[in-house]
Amino acid sequence: MKKFLSSIKQVSERIYDEIGCIEEKYLQVALSIELDKLKIPHLRETNIQVYYDTHPLGLFEFDFLIYPHGDLKEHIIIETKLSSKINDDHRQQLKNYLRSAPLNSQEEIKKIKQGMLLNFKKVEKYKDGVNEVPDEKIDIEIWTYKDKKFKQIK
């Protein structure tokens, strides 16, 4: 997964440098374009049924499903965010997806055990006619849900 993470970070920083803190939906389109260029197999805006106690609550949409390839051995969800930092609301959203994935009927969704929060930092400032860009433009967290425990692994 190390090479995959490095690729995601590089292309995300390139996107940030080119279009900055634009709306999240445009960051997702740009990321999909970059994933295509890298030949990383993925689906964008994939539906997942979210459950409470094995009862379906509703249909939700996560940003990306990345298929195993190269050094990525398992399916992984990517949730893109545009915020000053990753927060607990973002983590809870990802947890709900990971917790519900095995209960879905679609085979690709059932296999998901890991998720990534990819945050484009919304902290650019314009001061005295100069654009101040943060040193760290991208935050990445990787989470897993196993045995009813949500655990950060990176």
C-alpha cells in the first residue's frame, strides 16, 4: 500500500497546486482523471446501503472505490474532504460505510475493510497580494473496521 499512498499524495498535491480549494465535487473529478492516468482501477460515486442492526437505513454514496492493484491488496474506499482538518464527522461517515459494507449484497462492496479520508486543506490565505499556501496541503488517514472496532492504521 506504500506505493499506492505515495501516488495518491502526489496527485492530490498536484490537484491542490492547480485548482486549490475549489468545491469538493471538482476535486473529486480531478482525482478521478488522475486515477485514470495512473491506470488505477476505481469507481466514482458508488452507492452503499447503510445499516442499523442489520436493518437498512438508506442508500448513501461514497466518493471512490479503489480496486486491488499493485501493492494495494484489498479494496479501499476514499472519501475526499475539503476542510481545515479531518474531523470526527468525517471519521464517523467513513465508519458507517465500513461497518455497513459487509451487509451489502454487491460483492465488491462486501469486500471493503479499509477506508481513506483524503482531505484537501482549506487554509489558503491571501495576504498583501500574496497567496500563502500551507506546507502540508493534504491530510490522509487510513482506517479499518474489524470485529466492531474502528481503528486508524495510518
